[in-house]
Amino acid sequence: MEFALTEEQLELQEMVREFVAKEITPYAAEMDRENHAREGLMEKAADMGLLNVVVPEEYGGMGLDSVTVAVIYEELGKGCAGVATSIAANSLASYPILLAGTEEQKKAHCDLLNEGKLAAFALTEPGAGSDAGAVSTSAVKDKEAGTYTLNGAKAFITNGGIADSYLVFANTRKSGGIRGLTCFIVPKGTPGFSVGRKEDKMGIRPSNTCELILEDVIVPESMRVGREGQGFCIAMETLDSARPFVASVAVGLAQSCLDLAAHYARERRQFGQPIASFQMVQAMIADMAMKVETARLMVQKACWMRDQGVEFGKEAAMSKCFASDVAMEVATDALQVMGGYGYMKDYPMEKKMRDAKILQIYEGTNQIQRMVIANKILY
């Protein structure tokens, strides 16, 4: 395993860093206030090739390895975790098809992303968060017609109001449970499928988050991903693949908080000297730096293991859990270094602290991650 980035990775990193500095960071506060991404931003991200990073080369994508994708998402996380979340959701929504889809499904989905469109992963429901087996959205098969009729509602879906394709998980068994969970592709505009309320969130506000409503939505059998009842396995494998990317966004956010705190400590003077000269502040900066670097290395290892084709579920959960905890801790400590100024909306720290919290919650709460880690070790 190499710790140094390749020349290609460094070039991509610099390219994304420039994009963030020009198109995201200057507008982060505005997008936070307005509760949506800036008009045209996703189109610019698409032009940069940021929406199809996991699409294999044979389907017209960049075909990047996981380590490189993590490098990209870290840079996006430095600029705005909300924008990073919307972009990364395309990867999350791609894995079910890349893992279990037919050739026709893979080509259609990848073509969509290559055209700069967005996709959404729709698993969570009002009554089914951490407990994926509690999904109540139903899928009733009509054998003669070769179709399924979907009914139910989804909650907190990233890109829910702006996606062109949705990966919807529904239950094909009347009794429910994980054995009936099945994945379906539902295109935007399908009769009976609609977008409900847009959420007014605490953080990651530029990311579009909506409820989805399915009322007698009919999809052909060709839109089923994998076998009936395979949905739970597909969802879990997808989350394993995506968790290091959540972690990389967390690392980016944490690094940006550390950078802000260090800059402020050098500039802010109290008692006749920069507060950076005070040992208590130095200790806080050092602790933050150690946490960020450790989180980055955990992300790198999890991604490297995935790229090597070895079991990485434990490491994926570890990286997501640790890095998101670090993001929250570093945001809190960085705000403390900045004092009252950090608490004000005139500075970006308070937004970053609000953004950090969701990283401990979505794509599997950190309590769930700890259960996954323990089960991998004990059983």
C-alpha cells in the first residue's frame, strides 16, 4: 500500500481544489441561507466529471479507484459538505446497479450519469431508518403483465427532488422483513411517483433532501435490480462501498475546520500576543491535527482494501464512524479556538459545525457502525 498519491491523483486533487475554491467556497454561506445549491453548480460539476466518478471506463465513465474517489470527495468536503453529499449520492445510487444490475441496466444508468444527471438512493422510510428490515413500501407482482406495483413513502432522500433516476427498495413479501426486500429502478416522471416535502435541515442545506411518494407506481420486471429478496444484501454491500466516501467528506470538513482554527490562532491577539503562542491553544491544534490525519489514513486503508478486492466491511464501518466523530469533535474544538467569532454567521465555522452532525447519522448511524464493527470482530 502506497501512502503517497500518484501524479494523476495529485492532478485530480488540484483540479477539484481549484473548482471548490472558485465555485463552492465563495458561495457556501449563500447556499446555506437559501437551502439549495447554486443554480448551474451541478452542471459545472458534471462538466468536471464529478458526477460519474464510479462509472467504469467500459460504460464511458472515469472508472476511478476508491482511493482516488476519496481524494476527490475530501476536497469537496472542505468546501461544503452539503454539495459534497449531493455529488457523492450519485455514487451511492450507482452501486446497486453496478453490483447486481443487468448489462442493460448498467448501460442505461451509466449513460444517465455520463450525461450529467443525478440519481437517488431511496431506502429510508418514516418508520425504517437504521432498521432496513422495517421497510413497508410494498411491491406487488403481476405475473401476467410482468410488472410490479409499488406503494409507500420514502424519507430523507438525498437528491430526492432533483434526480432523474431513483433506486427504490420495496418489499415483495406481505409479511415484510429483510427476505422480501427488493431493489427497483424508478425513473423520474413515472406515473404515481411524486416528490413530497423538501426538508428544512439543520446542516448540509445546499443538499436537496425530500420525501418520495409512490402511489400505484407500475414498473416493468426489467426495472428490478437483482433477484426478489436480494435487496437487503444489495443495500448492505452498497453502504459498505459508500461509507469510506462519507468518511472522506468528513475528513475534508475536519481539515477545513483545523485550517480555519490555525489561521485564526495566528492572527488573533490577546494579552499582547497571538493566541497561537498559548500552550492550551497549541494542544488543541495538535489534537485536532492528529485526529484528522488518523481519520484520513483509515479512509485510505478502507478504500485500498476495497480496490484490492478483499473483505473491507469492518474497515469501511471503522472509517465512517471514526472520521465522522472526528469531524464533529474538530468542528467543536475549532469553534472553541475561535471563541465568540466562531459562533457568528459572519464566519464559516458555525455552518461547518452544523454540517458535521449529519455525518454521524446518515448512511448508518455511528451506533450502527459500532455494532457492525463488533459483530465483525466477535462473530
